Amino acid sequence: MEKKLAVANMPKADPQLREYLKARIYSNVLVFHPNDPGYLLPKDWDHGPVDKSVLGETYPFKGPDSVAWNWKEAMEGK
């Protein structure tokens, strides 16, 4: 559900929040979802790489095993 809320809020979010939401999506895909071709479609979840310069010092990940700055990193090992 967090991913759906993030996608819904991205268009109206300020730039820093938008980058934070992208990072949260990628982190959740990396940690919580197996490779399911019917669910993990790039068209639904790939919003481009996180722009770290816009994100600033905000850290969006819960731990070192949940770091994914783009779709490719989120899908590694799936």
C-alpha cells in the first residue's frame, strides 16, 4: 500500500519529497517483493533514478539491506 500512496502523491509533491517517495518505492520492491512479472512491472514502479542532490541529507532507507536508488538496483537478485 505504501507504494501505491507514493505513486499517487508523486505528481503533486515538491521535488525533495518526490525523490524520497521514489527511494521508498525502490526500497520496498527490493526488500518485500519476489519477482512476479504480473506485479513488478516497470511501467508501474520505475520512476527514474533518485536524484540524490535534490534529496539532500534525507535518508529514505530503513537499513543497509534496503538501499536501492533506481529500478535496476531494486530488481537485483529477483
